[in-house]
Amino acid sequence: MQNNPIIREYKNSDKEVVLNLLRLNTPKYFSPDEEKDLIYYLENEIDYYFVLEINNQIVGASIFQMIKPLVK
């Protein structure tokens, strides 16, 4: 069994798995209201969203977002 973690870009086919990860962590870490926000984001505003795979199974997901510095 290979345990090498792989971080890769999100694909539309990952949507249900990512939503299930959110559901598994609701309400302890996420509000139930956040699911509709995530769906909207994945369908309309996705920029840099990644998934973490271990043994070909998605076990995590995250956004990477560049923010402009507040100070010039």
C-alpha cells in the first residue's frame, strides 16, 4: 500500500466527495449554511482550489488565495 500524499487541482468530478468532506465536519467545524456557499463557489468562483489524495482517495480540500498586501 502506497501512502504518498498528492495535492492536485480540484476537478468538477471531485464535487460530491468535497461536499461529503464538508458534511462530515458539520456542525463541529462548519455551519450547515456553509454548504450552499461552497456549492456556489465551486460552480462559479473557483480559482485555486486543491484536493489532497492519499491512496487515490480524497481526504481533504482547500483554497489557495492570493491577497494583496495592505501596505505598499
